[in-house]
Amino acid sequence: MLRFRCIQLFTSPFEAPFIQSFKPHTSISCAQMGSYSTTSSSAQNSPKLVFRQLFEKESSTYTYLLADASHPQKPALLIDPVDKTADRDLALVKELGLKIIYAINTHVHADHVTGSGLIKTKFPGVKSIISKASNAKADLFVEPGDKIYFGDIFLEVRATPGHTLGCVSYVTGDGPNQPQPRMAFTGDALLIRGCGRTDFQIFTLPKDTLLYPAHDYKGFTVSTVGEEMLYNPRLSKDKETFKNIMQNLNLSYPKMMDVAVPANMVCGLQETKSEAC
């Protein structure tokens, strides 16, 4: 099993202009199973941001839909889509009158097959995005400091390796016309009152930053940096105690791992004719 070193995550934001090439440092309530919901916060009440938290029950995976409602084209993106619920999510995009432009993954998942490839087959104009460090296939590869724009709203890419070497988190921007409080989509690096299967730290963002993980197994939907600093039992230990906890979790082998990982390395499509997917 691969071992990943501890690093300090979520360093200070990068500042760079938006360039389409996505080169490094460029701009670029309880959810019901099988349905969608919005959680109550000022970020979701933004006059510009459309936000939905969607749930896939078999792997307890959260997919996030974000869009700029004030832009003429209403551009939208999906974070961590799942193949089994891709049609549901796309139906919601259509119902809300949005235009899906990106299918984004926080990392190569081991517990489900990504919906990115399936979404691209239905909407060929959609671009798939994943971190360059993941070594997976995609249309666009991001690195720490990149910005992903959808309309006037953008996500900053933050390196959060640990759960996997290529893990990144996507954080809403800090500035005019950006959702406040900020929102961090942390994949498996940080769960609510827990974390993925190896070490990390995530405490340099403002304490009111909303945290949206890729999974939850107890029905929670959102937390904040401040709450996790106070109440996350895995983050209040010293390094040696944390290592001992993580090494003795006795977690079962992910039941989808042998199918999901190979598929997710090619955007969820088992066979692909092109280098990008």
C-alpha cells in the first residue's frame, strides 16, 4: 500500500490571471438518498450561486452542482459525479436551465466509478478535470494555484495529498461577487468529524469556511473549519497518536476498488479511443 507523507495543506491563496490553458498558477439539510437538497447558509443564498448537494447511497458519495445563475449562459460544473447517478444530475441541470461545462474530480476514487466519462458522452462539449498529480486521464489537468472559472465565479485548486497523492480540494474564491462564507470541497481528505485513510491538516482557511466532503456515512452534510478544529477527534491528537489511530482502523478492502480505480483512471470509461476523456 502506498504511504503518503504529512504536509501542511491549504496554504495561502495564489493570485494569477485567468488563462484558458490551465497551466500551473493560472486562472482557470440532510441530503435524501437519490435526491438533492440545499443546506441553509448565506453562501447558498448568494444571488449568483446555484448550489446543490446530491447523494449517491451505495457509496455514500456527495456530488456537488455549482453554477453562476447571473451569467447569460448559466455555466455549471459537477464535482465528484458518480456514474450511477449521472442521469439524475444531468436532469437537474436541465431542469434548472443550466449549461454544464465541467465534470471535476477531487481524486481517483476507489469506491465508485466517476460519472465524468458518461457525462461527456451525453454532452460532448463538457471538459473533464482532475489534478495532474493523479496521473489519470482528463481533458484538463489542474495544479495548486489554478483557478477554474464558471461565469464570474471561480474555484481555487488547493493541494491536499494524503488520502491519495493526487488529491486536491476546490475552494470558492475570496473577492467581489464570490460566495461568502467560502466553501471548500475536500473530497476524501477531510470528512465531517473524520478524515480519509491517511494524514492531513486543513486549518489555515477562515474558521467560517464551509466544508463539503465527498462522503458521509452518518447523514451529515456540511461542517466548518472551526467546528472540525474543535470536534474532529482525529485532528486533536499529536502526530504519533494520529498515526497509531490511522494504522489500526482495520478498514475493509473497498468493495468497488478493483473496478472503480481502473475505470476512474480513464474518466469512468473502461475503453477509450482518445488520450483525453
